[in-house]
Amino acid sequence: RLRVSARAQGRSAILEKFGGAATGPAPHLKRAGGTASVKAMLLEWCRARTRGYQHVDVQNFSGSWGSGLAFCALLHSFFPDAFDYGNLEPSARRHNFTLAFTTAEERAGCAPLLEVEDMVRLPVPDAKCVYTYLQELYRSLVAKGLVKTKKR
């Protein structure tokens, strides 16, 4: 018990010092339990948004995103008129990443935190990079009013 309250005190001291910057890029996902539950909630949100899309099975923040189709499916679920998901192929990774990141930037106002070249170079994307990008995308969609969050 004592350790948890000391951690909470440390966290609130950091929040005061940095004016809330330490809460991370997805404040609406913040719940008791810290980073692990935020990650789990973000992963579940991605899974729910991409359910039913062919060639997409979101299980993690690395291999599940390797073909670029999970990014495309996630964006298509918000912007179905942006492109024809049915014409996309898992093997066309460069095309898929380019389409997804361009759509995210143009339609959602999401900062281009990932480079297509980096994604294509690695057979399995870096989980931290994908997680950070998805947090930013989520935050952008919330800011545009496209994701409803629970009011406190």
C-alpha cells in the first residue's frame, strides 16, 4: 500500500512540475492502473475498430501491423470514403503504409510520426513506435470529435 501511494505522490509531483505533460498523448485512455491498462485499452480499441476487415487480426503492437493493412482498416473504419479497402493486398506493404499515413495526416490531422521507409525496412514493426503512433492517431480522432470518450 505504501509503495503505491509513494508512486502516486511522485506522479502528481511530476504532473505539477510539467503541467500535465506526463499523462502521455492519449489522456482519454487514462484509467487507474497506469501504462499497462492504457496499452490494453488502446489495443482493444484497435481490435474492435478493425474487426471484420480481411487480412487484419490485431493481437499486439508489432507483427499485427506488419502489412500496413491494420493501419488501413483502422482509418477506413473512420473514413470509408477515403479509399477502397477491398482493393488492398497484404503484399503491397509500401502502398498500404503510404495510404494509411497519408489518410491519417490529411483526414485525422495526425502527426506523421512513422516513416514508410522504416516500416517497409523491418519485417516486424517496432512495437513502441506503433504504440506511440496509435496513441497520436487516437488523440487526433478524439480532437476531431470522431471518438467518443466518457466524460468524467
